[in-house]
Amino acid sequence: MSISLNDFDSSVEGAVAVAEVGTKVKAARETAGYSIEDLAVTTGLANSEITEIEEGHDADPAKLKRVAHALQVPTSAFLGQAA
């Protein structure tokens, strides 16, 4: 499964694997020192929703925007090229 970058920014084209997005979300959360529970409370999402994102089962653009805002990173941080 992949997510279109167009869901975030109409000037960006291509697709990113949902699993890759999840890996980047988890890395950003850990870098920020947040537990899954902390991030869930901050975003208003359920713990299970955060887990689904991190495991690559969900990449809802609205949820990713909430996560990015909570972690104080641009949403594009989850969508860029793998390092």
C-alpha cells in the first residue's frame, strides 16, 4: 500500500510506502521523547491509532498532520526520501 504525496501538497508528486511513513513517525516520536501514550494524548488519537500508523497499517493524511504538529516537525518529514 502506498500514499500519494498529493494528499499533503499539490506541488509534490509520487508515492511513499505506508510502512516507510510508519518507520519515520516512530523515529520522530522516539527522538521527541514521547511514548505512544504521550503522543496519543497530545494528538487526541487512540493508542491503537498511533500503533497502526507506526506499524504501517494506516497513513491517513489528517492523522499524520496531527502527529506532525504534536511532534513539531513538518508533515514532509514523514514523506521524504529514506536516509
